[in-house]
Amino acid sequence: MNWFVTGTDTGIGKTLVSSAMLSLLAGSGLRAVGMKPVAAGLEERDGEWRNEDVEQLRAAGNVDAPLALRSPYLLRAPMSPHLAAREEGVHITLRPMLLAFAELSARADAVVVEGVGGFCVPFGDDLDSADLAVALGLPVILVVGLRLGCLNHALLSAEAVRARGLVLAGWVASVVDPSMLAPQANLQTLRARLGAPLLGVVPHLQQPGAAQAARHIDLRALRATAAHAARRAAAEESAALA
Ligand SMILES: Nc1ncnc2c1ncn2[C@@H]1O[C@H](COP(=O)(O)OP(=O)(O)O)[C@@H](O)[C@H]1O
Ligand SMILES: [Mg+2]
């Protein structure tokens, strides 16, 4: 039971929602682990270099796995991965990320892969985050940060996901801007146009955290997306064999 979590932008709630998913899955008795294949932005804390997203995902899951598996590409500068990688002379390729994912999925019942920024963030001259999503072949969850402009970002993202042959398995709204006008009407518009199940609406939280956000995500609906993806994969496999 694995998902690729993408979002309408950076800073809109992907880590919060991914952590909430992990917290829910772990709370339901599953072995759940988060993965951030490329993390850009390290801060020194207690003499160690840490990435905030990677730490949040680790805290929300319940599987202990080496950092090299949970985040194969940790880059120092908080900027687009292709620029941060270039600065460090790093060439991001799919193989280490796919191997790390395979290793994590062998150790857990559920892997939640948090993408980087929006869906098409460049990793290098010849690779972007959408290529990673395709190579992983996972059902995609879109996090929509509710703020002005999110309808266009959400619809473009859904189109890009589907154009690559991936399944938009569901979406979660996160109220990042509590002063946004007409939030309900915006949600209605997205419900009508995204063509995928809404798995939850995380309100603007005073103290955003995995457990608090998890209360607003529908575990049954989330699990149903995985069951649906598994059925679809099985049908595709038997069609290919026929
Ligand atoms: N529903 C919400 N309520 C309050 N704060 C939120 C909410 N969603 C996101 N945030 C805050 O916005 C910031 C960016 O969220 P994050 O999950 O890190 O985004 P992303 O992973 O997309 O970059 C964080 O400080 C997070 O706590
Ligand atoms: Mg994040």
C-alpha cells in the first residue's frame, strides 16, 4: 500500500498531509514509513545536519529505516533540487531512489513518498519529479493548498499526472491561508472538476502536526485508493499476459 504525494506548490501542506497519512496508517496497526527521495535544505541542529521534512516524516511513521533509504538525496541548499544538486556536483538519477523505495516497501506495509515542490520540479537536465512518479508507478495523492490561485494549480497538476499515465487516486485540501475568500465554493469547484475522491480537508490548524491533521483524513477512503490501485495493477498485468 504505497502512494506518491504531490502538491499544488511548495509550502502548501505536503509534509503535513504525508505525516498525517503515516500517523493514521501507523495508528491502524500497519508498519508505515515515509520517504522523501530528494530533500533540499539542511539545517544544523545538535551538531547534525537535518532536513525538516525528513524529520517530520520519520516522527510520523513507525518503521526505523536508515536515512539513506528514507532520503537518498539530501541536498544542502534550500532551492530547486537541480540547482542544489549542481552546486554540490551531484547527479540525481532514478536508480538509487527506486532501490531505496524497494527496500523500504519490503520493510513496511505502507510507504508514503513525498514529492518535491510541485509535480514537475526539475532534478537535473534530463530528469524531473514527474519522471520519478512514473518510475515508481504509484497512485498519486494531490495536496491542494487552499489559497487564491489553487484551482488552476490543482487542475494543471491533475492534468499532468494523468498525461503521464498515472492515477490521481485522491486529493486532500489543506487550509494554508485562513483568510482565503469562499473556501467552500473553491472546494466545491475542485470536487466537481478534479475527478478523484476528496480524502479530507485539513482546516487551518493552530498547532499543525501529524496527529492533529490526521483527524481530518478519511482512513477508509485512503485505504480504498490503495485497493483500487492494486486491482487496476492486477488487471493491467493479466491484460499484458493475455
Ligand atoms: N492546514 C494547515 N494549518 C496550519 N498550517 C499549515 C496547514 N497546512 C500547512 N501548514 C503549514 O504550512 C507550512 C508548509 O507546510 P508543509 O506541509 O511543510 O508544506 P510542503 O511539504 O508542501 O512544502 C508548514 O509550516 C505547515 O505547518
Ligand atoms: Mg514538504
